[in-house]
Amino acid sequence: MKPTSILFLTLCYALLPMSCDTPQGERGEISLNGEWDITKTGTIVEMPSRFESKVPVPGLVDMAQPAIDLGSAFNHGIYWYRTGFTLQEEIPGRALLIIGKAKYHARIYLNGRHVGEHHYCFTSGEFDIRQYLNPPGELNQLVIGVGTSVEMPDSVIWGHDFEKLTYIPGIYDDVKLILSGLPAIRRIQTVPLVEEQKVRVIAEIESGEGTRDGANEGINEGGSKVSSWINSGVRISYRIRELGSGKVVARGNTRESDFTVRIPDANLWTPENPFLYELTVSTDGDASTVRFGMRDFRFDAESGRAMLNGKPYFMRGTNVCIFRFFEDPDRGALPWDEQWVIKLHERFKSMHWNSIRYCIGFPPERWYEIVDSLGFLIQDEYPIWTVFSADDFYPAVEVDHMASEFRTWVRERWNHPSVVIWDAQNESVYPLTGLAISAVREMDLSDRPWENGWSAPLQDSDPMETHPYYFLQYMHEGEASDKGILSDILCSFPGGLGNSVNEHDPPVDGGIHPNPSIINEYAWLWLNRDGTPTTMTDRIYEEILDSVGSAEERFEIYARNLGILTEYWRAQRSYAGVLHFCGLAYSRSEDPRGQTSDHFTDIATLEFEPNFVRFVKPAFSPVGLTIRFWDNWAKAGRYLGIDVVCINDLGEEYAGTLELNWEKGIDSLPLASRDISIPAYERITETIQVKVPDDPGDYALVAALNFRGETVRSVREITVEE
């Protein structure tokens, strides 16, 4: 597509250059991102004629300048977005408007005519607008009205989350116009066949004839005239190249819309080697390009481990709650700042993390593209939380409707190698999700596993989430014993069980589900970014951890205990993954105070709290260790048999030296040094006889080994008594 121009509609109709030319067999994708007009009305009865403010797209309505009086707007009202564009060339055979993500309930008007509506808040809306366009050279005015969460139909998931306050509306993902000839390529699914070094390609082709109605199944939720679909017979050309080098590795022609292409010496995609390919599929009228990775992911039902490209792979990571972060007072435009998003995930990499759960909601599409390139495994979670019956928040949602939402979601993500788990819900026992999963599962020809919250898993190899929040039991009552809180909570569950099995929706014949399990939340020790406790940790810090001092003291207590819990769960080797909560959320230390938070001290510069790096980073080391001793005191001069568990997440044997020392201040008292080897993917236990120091006082028992130049330590603070 050659550059011509596009006219962005502002109050004074300023002209900005864009591209709109469409040669045969090519595609033009015109970004409509930028500064739009915005205003607000109380109802949708009449479209406004005056727009007093500007707002960035993508973004949220609280970014409008001059600021719109939000007041009760988070409860009622319609926010009207307006922009404009001019096409300079003849309108091609297909013109498709895509609204990446908008909440809540997008209503689309072009040149004063109602195009359609998109009720879904977390997936893209797609609209065939060719019949609504003005002739070349004439201005097209695009208006999109978005509502608020309380005005959503009862039949649509709107993302209930009791930690959120404002549910800020807005068009929070890209808006673009796709122009092409016919036959047009509607969408492409790539299916890596890793063992065969091939990729299967399924292309959906539009002919331009006939009509298709659909409630968000195809284009235009309102059911306007769109193109019919062709399964085969159209001449298709394809080309696959390496994204990094540009080297073409395969090309050819076919008349099948479902075909397989060999990729010789294929580079496999992993978080450690996020190698991407680019596929271009062309017809006589259109060309579409997608990225993919040669990656296979599943869970082994027998071992309970994740399998990446046929090999065991231990998931280590964190969570991102993007919709909560949308309500952070320091959020600004950060979620749409590409360099900030890249740096955020690079900071995650620095913690030895290879996995992220995008928790209770989806970030903008650009985040997934960045993660594909940087290398993480994504557990992609639909925004359904704490639903236990049809009457909880979504009384009119039916299976068919939920399945329709899920289909839209799966289509958007199925080419991302980073997305390895579809996660239907969080901490819910919601029968409808299982039925919806069954209705859509076969769409994803890569057969990714589905996680179903606290509801029963659908297949033997589907994982379950488990949230062993052992500190939660002290939120309102209870005291620690003389041995200390770690001894109390960890010795109570010697097998690492407790609520780390899914007892919420047990099998009908009793017992527990034997499925693979992911610990993707644990601890219950949150602190705000200024070091103050949250509403859910006040008592824990004041009465259980005896921390009424400085923020620095609380930060160290939090990080030290979080590191120990991380070591503990990883050393069990009973879990496919250990993901901490939370890598990105909000921080609200002023009224109304928040319930959870993350670990940054400066969200703009993404500076981690130093104690978090000091104690938690080594706990996530691919080769790690833990001291299996939980008491907070020991008798002077006694001998103890200390178990040190060493683990190896790597596919190769680790050989090194294990050291055990007493530390007091700057002094170190060496105890033992042993050469060890840990088989690939396994663990070993070294039992070491330790003499407790003769002199009473506060000591640290430290086990350490070296991993690729980094000293990995496990530390226990122990008071030596006479």
C-alpha cells in the first residue's frame, strides 16, 4: 500500500499524513490510533454534536484533556469517541474496521449510520464498513460510544473484581482499518508440528458474495451484510521467513486453504530462545502476514510436569493484573508505552522468571507480540473471578454466549507461541465455564491445555490452579507459636498439601483430582510500594510478624518470607509451575486502601524494591536450593541434622559445590563444603550434621551454590539460646 493521506477528525479537522493506496493482491492496514475527540452524555438517546476534550487511542477515558468530570461516570454514562479519515483511492473489495479492545459495550457509527455493536469487553470487534464509506476524497466520520460496567447486559462478562473501584472505560487497544481486494484472507491459524518440522496453515478466505449474520461470531454483531466464506479452490501463495534474519525458508502455491509446509532445520521457540517465523499468505486480492513459533506445549498427566517441545519444563514466574494496574494512581500512559512494556518484561526476565499469568484480564495485543519476542510462557486468564453460581454477577450468561466470547478470544491468540494455557476463570467454581470450554476446545488445533479455576478440570492433562495462602489464616485471628510462623505453617503440611490441592470441586466419587497442578498464587504478605501493609495484611505484620517499625523492616520481612516460600514450593517438585503474586498490580496506600500490590518502588522507572531482588531472585534460580529447617531458634552447642534440598530445572546435569555456613554480622563460620551433582530436571537432598554455635545470639544459617556466576543462597534466621 502506497502512502497517500488520512484525515483525523478533531474539533478543527486537522490533516495528518497516512497511507490508503491498495494495489491488487496487497493489503493496507491503516492505524487509526492517535488523538481523538471525546465527550460524555448521560444516555445513548442522541449522538452529541460538541466534543470538548481530546483523548489518546488506545487509552482510557481518564486520560482526556481537558479532563472530563468523571464523577458518577464510572456508574452511568456514554463516552463518545470521534475521529475521521479520507480514502484517496478507489474503495477496494473489502474494508474491515477492527477495534482491538474497548470497555464497556462499543457502539460504532460511520458517517452518521449505525454500523454495529460489540458487547464484549476483552476481545476485538470487527466490522465490515465498506457500504458505509464515503467516496474517495470525502471525509469519513467515525464515532464510537463506549459505556460503563454497570450498564453492561447481564448476558455479558464484564470483569467483576472486588479489588477494583472505578472500572475505567475506554478504547484500550489499537483501532485500525484493513483494506484489501477479494478473495480476502479473513484469518490464519498456524499449527506447529514440531516433531515433523512442519507447520500446518489454515486460512479462512472471503469470496465477497452472499451474506453472513452472526452474534459476534463473524463480523458485525448486529448482523449486517458481509462476505461469504470459501474453504478451498482459491489460488493461494505462501512464504515463510525467519523474522530476525529475513531468510526465506519455504514458499509455494496451493489451492487448499488447509495445507502443511515443511521448515527444514526448524528453530524451536522457547523462553530461552524465542525464535520467530513470519508467514505471509496471499490471494489475487489480498495478503496477510502473521508470526508464529515452532513450539509444542502440553502437560504430562502421569508426571504432572509441563512439557515444552517434548521435554520437561518447570514454569517459574509471576502474575500481571493489568485491569487493576489501570486503576493505579501512577499508571498514566504507561501500558501503551512500548519501551516501558519491554522494560517491564525484561525486569521479569532478570528475576529468573520464564512464565506469566495475565491474571483476570488481558493487556493490549502489543504486549503479546513483545512477549513472543522476549520469551515467556503465558497463562491467559479470562476475567471471571469469584463466581460460584449463576446468580453471582452474571445472572443471564448462558453457555452459548460464553462460548461465543471464548471463540473470539481463542482466535485472537492462537498464533502466539507465548500463549500456552487457556485459563477460563480464577478462583471460581462456575459450571458454565466447563461447558463453554468443551464447546470451543477443538477450535485450537494446537490443542493447548485449558485451566478451569477451582472447577473440575476437563481432561486428565489439563492443569489446576492452586493458591496455598498459608498466611491468610492469621488475617483475623490466631497467633504464632514459640517456634515461629514458618514452623507453624510449613510443618502442618509436610507433603506440601493443605489447600494446594483443588478441594473446591472434588471428583464425584471423592478423593482429589490427580491433574497437574500450578501454584500461581501464594504467600498473603503484600505491602504497598511505600512499605505500608494492605487491608489484608495489617494484622499479619503487626501481630504475627512483629513488624511495627520502618518500611525497610517490613520490606525485608516480606522478601525473606516470600523467598523461603518460593524455595519450599519449588523443592516439592510436585508442581508444574510456581508463579508468585504479583508482578504488576496497583498500589493504594491511601483511602480507599488496596488489598494487594506489586514490588516496584518507582513504577515509571520500574525499580524493584531491593530486598525483593536480594531474597526472591535466588529463590527462582533454575538451579536452586532450600534449607529444610523452619524453627526460629536452636539450643547452643547442640547438633542438628540439616537437610538441604537442591533442585535442577535444566535439561542437563548440574555439577558444583554446596556450602553451608553460620553467619553472624560480617563473620562467617564455615560448616561444610560438598561437591554435588544434580541430574537434569531432578532434585537431591544432602543431610549435613551441624553444630549450633556455643555463643547465644542471632545467627543466619546459609546454604549456597554457584549458578552461572551467581551465588544462590537459602537463608534461615535463627536465634541461638543457652
